[in-house]
Amino acid sequence: MSSRTKTLPDIGLQPEDYDFQRHDPLAKLTGYRPDAKQKSGLATLPSNLDYGYNGRQTSPTSDHGAPPADIIRRNLEALRYARSKGYELPKEASDPKFLTALLLKEDRSDFGAGSFDTNNEDAINAFNAIGPRFGATPARFVAAMVSNHATAQKNNIPFTTAWNGTGSNGFENKGEYTDKFGAFINAAQHPANKPLYDFVDQHLNGEEYTTPLPLPMVNQINDVYKQRQKEAEAKAAETYGPMTELRHKVFGHLPILGVPAEMDLDRAAGTVTPPDFNELTKQVEPQYKRGGAIERTTHDRKIL
């Protein structure tokens, strides 16, 4: 995708703002690009899909060392979230065949989403909504989908032409990208590319989310957990009078007569259920429900 729209401005992101708690040991993704010279119709060697914006390798020097499969997964789950929120997206954004073809055509884990039209208010809103949960790269990808869909509709051109840019990118002239795209659609449906297609389909259309929570969200949830522990200890201290102390000495923690854990100074903090991050990761908008909902202060924070 060529930079025919305004380049994304410096938005002052720090590495820790959108870094992740962990990177899953996802299997390395490869894909076979079309090659008409071969009997199979595909290249004999697979592409690693390991380059990102401006041709930089995504691992280990950019995106905080995230492997390409992780970046692809985050982009797709971010797109699923944007779809569920009703953003104006092209029909292609719901088609795993198209998105697999786009990966093969761009040969980059960011789907070629180098920039988006920052004059498009809907694209900026999408960028701000996606970033806190999925990261800056998926936010840019979704915003590019929104802005290029608007460009395609306005100019009555195919979405692929808008995605590539309406001029020449130094490799292909106007319309040539779209003319060649059919071969990549065919390649996306070839059995050799089934593992890649299945990965795309899983994260585009799955019911649960697998993108690890960003560190700010993890830290916020942990802060809420610690605060609830302090509140439990404070409440126990308020009620721990002479009678409670006597009950504790005589009956300990026996049922009925003993001191319940929430009234015990030494055990009150342990009555607060810790957050289950494996379950919270499955949610697009994580809620620490056990003991009350987390205050999501990052939700409405603007990063543009």
C-alpha cells in the first residue's frame, strides 16, 4: 500500500504504552504466493510474512519483538472488534479469503497498512478506540480500512485500488494492483495455504479474543485488586474488637462460632478474588467482575 494519504503523525507513544504482558508461542506463519510459471500455480518457496511498515522486520526490532503471527492475530481481532462496533468497513473486511490474499499480496504482517487519511474523523475515532486494547499497529490497520473504504466509495473504485493508492507506488501503476489481485484470491484458496487461511478465519471470526492485554490495562486491573485487598483489611480492622479477638482465641476459624476470614486481620486480604487474566484476555473490554467492575480509565483516552 503506497502512502497516498497523509502519513500518521507522531502521536508520542512510549514503548510501554502498548507493549504486551506476554507473547504467545504462536506457530510461524508462511504463505505461498501465486506464480503462473509453476504447475501448481504457486511459488515453490513460502513467504515468511515477517516485514512490517517501511520494510522493517517486525521481529525483533519493531512492535516490541512481537512475532509476525502475533501482529497478524492482533490486526484481525482488532478488525473483528471494529466490525462489532459498527465502523464503516468494506465488505472485504469480513472475508477471510480476501484478507489471506491481502497478506500474500503485501507479503507483510501489517497487511500493508502504512498510513491512513488523518482527515477522516471516523478513521481517527477507530484508531483511538482500537489502540488501548490491541496496540498501535492494529489501530493503524483498522483506521486504514475505514479511510480507504471511504475513498473507494467516494471515487467509485475497487477497494483494492484505494488500498494500494490511486497513483503509482513505484512498483505498480494505477489499477495494476487490482488487476493482479485475483491471482492472490486464488492462491488464498489453494490447499497449500490452508494453514494461513485457517489462522485468518479463526481470529477474524472467533467468539473469544486471544490478544494479550496491554501492560497499562494489566497494571490497572492489578491496582484495583490491591485496592480491594486494602479495603478488605480496613473493614476487618474496623470490626476487630475485643469480642472478635476472644472468639478468635477460643474458637479460631471453626464454622459458626469461629471468626470468618473477612473479619480476620491476617486473612481478610485473601478473601478478595484475584483477577483471572486468562479469562480477561478472552474479553475485548476486560471487566474484573469478581468483587466489582474495573474502572476502565484508558477507554476514553485520546491518543490522537
